[in-house]
Amino acid sequence: MKNCIQCDKHIIINDPDPGDWFCDDDMAVVCSLAPNPNINPVSTHMSERHEFKSIAVAIRPYNMEKEALIPDWCPLK
């Protein structure tokens, strides 16, 4: 695998930028095998409120594979 999009354990979520209407279609990639140790239930960013750890956040939809690189903490490494 070259990125997390190729792994069946990734989840793509909406992650719009609340302060920039141009980025209201931003996405984030999270790992369903890694719980988020820093959940912030009051954050305006969906990736910070998600139950799973973020791999890449605030991604333009056409850059998913380019930006969802395998992190050092990947549970499958």
C-alpha cells in the first residue's frame, strides 16, 4: 500500500472549514483501527470530534490519495 485510501480500514468523513466557504467540501481520512485520544466534542472541525484518529484533515476531494499517506502510528505496520 502507498496510502491509507488503499486500506479497507480507512473512513472518509466530511471536514468542512467553518471559516472558509470555499472549503466547505473538505474531507478527512480517519483510521477505524485507531481510537482518537484527543477527541474535542466542541471543536468546529469534524475530524477533531470523530471517534477515530485522523490520518489527514482538511483535504480537497481531488487530493485524497496524495495526502492520505500512511502515518508512522499505523496499526497495520
